[in-house]
Amino acid sequence: MHDTAHPPDPTAEFDAFYKAARDRLLLQTYALTGDLGAARSAVRDAFVVAWHHWRKTSRLEDPESSVRPHAWRHAVRRASVRPWHREKGLDPDDRATLEALAALTSNQRRALLLTQLAAVSMADMAREIGIPGDVAERELQSAAAQFSTQKNIPAASIPMAFTALAAATTDVTWPRVTIIRRAGAARRRMHTVVGAGVVVAALVASGAAVTDATGVRPTLDRDQQTAAGGNSSAAPGPEIVLPDTTLLPVDDVQQTLVGEWQQGRTHDNSVGNGVVLPCQPEGERYADARGTAAYVRTFRNGPAGEAGRKVTELIEASRDRKRAEKTFERVRSWVADCGTPGVRLVSTATSPDLADSSALVVLHDQHPEPTTYVVGIARTGLFTTAVALETDVGPETADGAGIAKLLGAAVDRLCTLPDAGRCTGRTALEPVAPFPAGDVPALLAPVDLPFVGDPARPWMGTPAREITDARTELGVLGCLHPPLTGEFDGRKFRNDVLRTFVKVDKSLPAEFGLTQGVASLPKKTAGALLEDFRNAINACPDRDASAGTEVRVLETSDEGARSYTAWHLSTRLPGERTIEYSVAFLRDGDAVSELVFVSAPGARMSDAQFVELTERALQRLPQLPSYPDR
């Protein structure tokens, strides 16, 4: 209780709190991330926010419990993907401590640090991590056992290991408390001015709102120089402020998509496994690992845990335009080159009047339950955003136009920020060729292949390799046709690579699978090769009648230099056995490709599926490097 006769001085209280708590929080945050620079910046910014809300924070029984989560979240976001022991000259024992911590899961590390360094109770530890008490106890026990084993010390010595780690933080210099308070006050004024909380300048990071007694404008970012004997660190550039008011409200989702939508969690994706979008790889929490801010918000139509629909919005802020462009491309690649086994790419589109860059991708999965994903991605200025719908309806009825509209609304909210770029005009979608996928974008990828056979056994692709005369994967029994290797009509094949796709299924014969080869020739020669291939396949039944080969044309398309033909072939073998092939030859300019699919009982590709796959291959073919005509 404060003495009512002598009201407390908020400034003096905060100053004392800042001096008493900053080193403790720095040690905790450093141990959490292994990145001293990120830890210092995060702790510093957490105190700026604390002064902004000091009237409320000071009333807490333990103000440090309010500042710590903010510092930890922002440190995790600032730290690189593998931040551990990045400081040069680190003591070997400290390095071993950080390596032992890095080997723990996020929850285990937090549990150990909260109880050993922050000295919180088991109940408070569980609440701060966001897991049940019994789970928290198991995580702590497992963390202590693993850490002590890795360090080869008894569990009782864990606090001593953390105390020794504090020596690595002793050379850190802190901004004067007056700078912290001024930045916090500027932050408060800015929030007041904008009313809705949209911050229009990166005051905290640039220090533009404060000036010290010498007239020099100080920075709240990393100091250019540290105390004698310390490490120097280059400033990473100004922070970009990303208020949560730039996220979509539930009203926008309700008005755009059919259903009774409810808003779920809003967070910065610093906890859990970080996978929030369809096809996002595990271990890639952020598309921009050096980004300055991130937000995730979810919406659900139907009870959690039951089949229904879900919408996820992601926003990431990058430090400059080049990084923002790469962030957009990375998020697009996550989805368009989906690495989740069994997921199929249905369509790709853009919205030319939406933001600086945009993409909309539709995916479908059949196992364990039919699921469609519609993902819209856009970049405006330094901000990348994605809006993803997960639904149990088919891809042909999923609301792509609705997601494009929501994506436009998300972009327009970001356009209120000073680092945004182009806003939204019309959100009309225009189909485009599939975005690049795989190491050889001219080849088909597993995400392109239709559902065939057991949906629990997805397609697997071999690495692309050079086509040689010894390769027989592109051969068709009973047919003789030009190969994609060596020379044709006196011109040597270039850029010739081959890839095979199979299913790991013991019930399928060894010959089952899909093989594609691509190569380039001069344009006139490529056209001649297409005609020779057509003639060879059509003549298969007449070339060797004893082979018993039947040929049926599935589809032929001729659009100048962009042409293809797809066939179905069956060859009778001794013992009443028949091998069935689907074969296609396609050409786009100087690029040519051959597809050969060998089917099997229980794993057949329909004629329509194979024609559709041929057209997908034709869409990817222009990404083959041009023939080096000299």
C-alpha cells in the first residue's frame, strides 16, 4: 500500500524498476534465443511499452511479469532461425549452455527458464506458456533431464550454469532511462492521436521523437559501439510498427464469406511450431526471419476440432523493399510448391489491381478427409499478408472470389501505414500459369499430379537427372520413337533432364509410375521432332503387328509453336497380360517434353486426368532455359 499522504512518483518508480529488472530480463531473453543483440533490443522495447502503460503496469503485484512476455516474444521474432552462440569469443562453457538450451523444444526451454531464472511458480509458469499444469510439469522435468545430460552436470547445478551465462551480458550498454521514457511517451501520444491505434511512424526504433540534453537525437536500436571489451553490432535499420488494428476484424469475414464466423486467437507466431498456413514447412516460422513484426489471426465457422471452415490471416513486416519482395515470393512458394504429401495444385491466379504483387492459389487434398485450401497472398510496400481458407467443399465450389475480396480488405488496412505501397482496386482474378515449383521449374512437381490409387500413399518424385541413352523410362514397349538425348536432325539436345514419380506401395508392379523428360532444340527442329514423334506413335500398331499394340489419340492441340498430342496405348504380353501407357509429347517454342505413365490395376489415371496433366506440363515448359542458338 502506498502512503496516501505521500503519493508515489511514477517516474521514480519506473526508473528504479528499469534499473533493477533490465539485466534479469536480458539474461532470461538471451538464454531463450541465444542472440544477445536481439535480446537487448527486445528488452529495451519492452520497457518502452511498459512506460506507455505504466499507470496500469505499476499497479501489478509483479510488473516484471507483464514486461517479460513482451520481451520474450519480440526476441524470438528478431532472432535468426539458428541464433545460438552467434557472438564471437563466447566462453566455451557458455556456448555449451546455449547449445543445451537450443536442443530443447520451445515449451521445455520456457519452462526451464521461467522456473530457474524468473523464479515463477509452477502454476504461473504453466499459465505464461499456455499449457495445462500437468503438461507443464512434464515439460519441466523433461527439460531439466535433457539439459543436465547435455551439459553433463547434475540437475542441482542448472541454476549455476545460468548464473555463469550472465557474464556474457555484462558488457551490454543500456539507453538512459530518460530516453526510454521519452520514447514511451511518444508512443502513447501517437496512439492517442490516431485513436484507433494505427501507428504512422516508427518512433520507437528511430528515436525521432526524443532528443537528449546535448541536442543529439539518440537511437533506441543497437548502439554502434559497446563498452570497452564488448562486441560491436551493426544497427539493423529502423523498426516497422505493425499495430493489431491492421488485422481483419470478424465483421469483414462475416460480410464476405457465408457462415457464422467467430474470431479466434491473435498472436505474433512466436510460440508453438509456427506453422499457420497450408503447406508452410515446419521449421520456417517466418517467411522473413529478419522481419520486424508479424501477426496471425484466425477465424472459425463451427466448433474448434470439428470439420468445418477456418480462415487464417498472416502479416509480416520487412525492413526494406528487397526483403519484402523475397518474403512475398517465399510465402507464395510455400503454397504453390506445396511440400505436404498428397496435396494437389488446382489453380493459380493473380489480381492485377490488388497491391504491389498478388497471387491466389487453390489446393486440394483427399486424405484423410477431402479438404480444399484457397490462399491469397499480397505485398504492399514492406508488408506481406496472406489470407487462407480451409474448407471441406470441393475446389470447384470453394469461394476464391471471397478470399480475393478479403485479401483486398487486408491490403487496404495495411495501406494506412507509412511503409505500405499500392492499395486495392478491383479484386477480379485472372488465371495464370503455375508459379515456379521445384529445382527444375520446367518439370512437373508432385503437387501437379492427379489423385491416383490409394490416397494414403502420395506421389514421390526422384531428383531430376540428365537424360542418357541408357535411360529406358521414356520408352514404350512395342513402339520406336525419337529419344530426347543425343542429337536430332543434326542438332544436339540441350537442357535435357528427366524425373520419375512413383508411389511407395508394395501392391503396385515395378513398372508403375510417371516419367517426364524435357529438352530444348532450335525452334524449327523442335517442331520437326514433334511431327516425327506423332508419326512414330501413330504408326506403332503397324510397325510390329506381333506386339499387339493399340493406340488411341486422347487429345491434340496445335496453336502454332505451342502444341501437344496425348495418346493411350496398350500392349498385349504373353500370358494374357497387358501393359497400358498414357503418352504425351508437347512443345512450346524451342522446349519439348515427353510424358509416359504406366498404369496398374487399382492405380489408373483417367483419360481426362492425363490430358489435364499434359496441359499442366505445357504450362510449366516455358520455364526451361532457351536453346543456346549460335
